[in-house]
Amino acid sequence: MRIFKKIKIIFTPKYFIKGIKNPRRAFEFLKKDLVFEPEEFIFKITDLSCKQIKDYAEEIKRNKEFNNYIWGKYNQFERYLIKTKKALNAGGTSKEVGIILYATMRLLKPEIVLETGVANGISSAYILLALTKNQKGKLISIDLPYEIEKEYAPDYIRNEGKTFIPRGKQPGWLIPENIKKRWELIFGRSSEKLPEVLNKLRKIDIFIHDSEHSYKNMIWEYTTVWPFLNKGGILFSHDINWNLAFDDFSNKVKRKGVKYREEFGGIKK
């Protein structure tokens, strides 16, 4: 959203009324609407050509076949969860973050992308489509699945970031089959599998955190991955608004974290 549009928002009746009744809440609404677009986030985190970023962002926006397939299946499952009336979470991400992931992969053309947390596989699908278009790169995902209506031991998974997948399905079930060639899925907790995977890979280009969103686990994943991240590589994280792990880690490594809508963040090494 360009600056003149942002200024125009401030003077709409919606914000004027909210500002009178509840200034703090109005500010939060305003803050959410005034954040920069996905393309601006990518530019801030990569400092690369704006035109290239825009072209890749438009490329995924225009891919109706992919978007309709992914979001159609996801929305269908989400509607099913709502019908259960048990406040179950399908996880997932926003279309804007999907654009960020896709365009960044197209732009940087990474060799190795590593993520923790897959669930139904929206983020993974955007990444894999980009790698397929690049004809280069591999996505390695670590996930501990949690199927709906299946019995698990009480200590199987914690509440922080617990998301459900359909019964009998595997993580990433909504990823189109024709883009799975560049994907390796590893089952298990990131606390157990991540060091093993990193020691085998030695170096990675991009990391995405989307597993358990406790402060302890998030700061541990960031810290564990950072030495293996190539110079110029990017650490991405979902749900950075759950706690202060992302901000604290940014300060620790003395690198500015770039945020999108307080839900997604990135740090360039």
C-alpha cells in the first residue's frame, strides 16, 4: 500500500470513530493496516531489485490453478474443524506470507531450504512451487504430525502452536504431487531431529521456523540454526508475536529483524 493510500486510511470514518471510543484499539487497527506490502518486506530483507521482486510476486498471484487448489483444500478442512465446535486449529499462514516465501525463493534460488513445522503444508507448497520453477534446490521439512480425532500420549505435543491435520493424512497432504520431487519430510520433534539434520547438511541457505511456538523452543531453534546458515542466508519465523524470542535473538546476533504484520519475521545473516 503506497503512502497516499496509508494517509487516506487515517481519515476514514472507521478510524475516526474507533479513535474516539477506544484510542488504543484504533491504533492497533491502524498499525495493522499501515504495514508495508509483501514486496516491500522482501526488498527490506534482501535489498535486491524491486522490479524482480514485483515480477515474482505477480507470478504467484496470477497462478490461479495453484492458489485455488491449495486454499480450496485448506478452507474445506478448516470448515470441517469449525463444525466440530471444539476450537481446533488448522494452522496455516496468510496468502501474503505465501507470496513472501515464493518470491524470496524465486529471487535467491537457494540450494537448501530447511523448515520446522509443516502441518497441512501451505508454506511448504509455496516454497516447493518456487523451487520447481527454479529447477533448483531442495526443501527439507521436520514435522511432528497431530491428526484430528486420533489418540496421543499427554506429552506427545505441547499446546504452543498445536495444529491439526486430517485423520489418516501425512503432513503436507495438500501439497500438489507434481511439486513434491524436491521435498524431504522427516518425522519427529525439531529438538531431536534438527541438530542431526544440520550436522549432515553442514550449510543451509534459508531456514523457516513454524514448529512449537514456545519462547524456549523458538530461541533454541534460531540459535541452533544460525551457525549453519550461509552468509547472506535468511532466517524466517512464523508467529513472532507469540513471545519475544524473535526480538531477543535479533538483538543477540546484532542483526535487524524485519517484520510483516507482527506475524512473520526475517533476519538476514
